[in-house]
Amino acid sequence: MELAPFPEDWSRALCVVAHPDDLEYGAAAAIAKWTDAGKQVRYLLVTRGEAGIDSTDPVETARIREAEERASAAVVGVAVVEFLEGHIDGLIEYGVPLRRDLALAIRRHRPEVIVSINHRDSWGGRSLNMADHRNVGLALLDAVRDAGNRWLFTDAGIEPWAGAHVVAFGGSPEPTHFVDVGAFIDQGIASLREHAAYLAGLGTDFDPDAFLRGSARGVGEQNGCDYAVSFEVFEL
């Protein structure tokens, strides 16, 4: 599928996902390109992924995965990584508390572009997406508008922000745009490799290089470049 080039007329982005490692299955290569171009990119994680390693206690898993995410972010030029409190890995609920937390984060960071991952019911066909991804994505779309409404969440004392005009979801089965990451695919792969404990805990022979390079090559071939990643873009 031939896609449109991702818009470049912006300077600040906030990446919002449910878990450490969510951004690293493709989007991180695009993030490396953006930070290399001088754009400011920051991360906001709804949880610390504490339920993600079956063999490790959630408290220890949270510590490990937070550290892995900070190291992973640094590989692609991201220095600011924040984690929300009060949301449980595997049990994230769509609702006003999540919308509030996301809206206030948007007001604090004042991004022009917001990046997340697939919030659709599936990854394509019958490969079901998980509830955390769906609920964060839906809440994020609503929180973008909440952030610009000065009559919502007034007790927080943060000025509204209506300057986020693009919300982009990586890995969507309904992509609309692409980013050429030919010069940054290696950084994207290195970023995913930083999640070593999590990947080991999966108990599979998953190969970050083969997975990311193969996926990006497929998108690139359809859009006239060696490697690319795709996004479903909503313009507000």
C-alpha cells in the first residue's frame, strides 16, 4: 500500500504508550530520525510493565523494565521518560481518570504531535490486540481534546493546550502515512535490544533484527525506499 509521507512541519512530540517496549517495535526508528533532525521527543508510559515477565515478581519487573525503557529511549535520542502512577499493567481502564492523567501530561509537555501504537481491535485479520493498547489509544484521542478545554480538570492549575494537531498510531492495520527510516533502522533495532530481560522472559527465539528489518523492508518496498515504518494518522 502506497502511503503519504509523515508530516514534518512540527518541533515537539509526546509519545504515549501503555508499556515499556511498545514503541520499540517500529516507531523507535522514526523517533531516531526525528531527534536526529533536532525535533524534541518525549516519552510517557502509562505503566511500568510490571506484569510482563512471568518468572519475576511485579515489583522487581517494574524496576527492570523502567530501567530498560530509559536505556532504550536514550538510544534514539530521547532524554525525558515519564511514568504515570495508579494504572495497572494488564488492567488499564478507559475512563476519566486515565483521560485526566493524559490530558494533564499533554498540557505539561505541549506537543504538536502525539505518537502511540495501534489502538484497533486487531493487528490485522484475526490477530487480536490487547485491552491495554486499545484503552490507552482511545483515551489518548479523547485526552487530546480534553487538554484544550479550559473548563476540564481546572483544579490542576495547568493552562490548556490545543496545539496537538496530529495523533499517530504506529503498527496500525489501517496505515495512512510512512517515515523513511533507512538511515535509522539500526538505531531502532538497538533500541529494542535494550529490553533484554523482557525479551528473554518471553521464552521464545525472537530476533529483533529479523523482525524489525523484515517489517520495515516490506513497508519501504511499497513506498519507494529501503526501510520505512507506517502510522495511522489523525489530524485534528
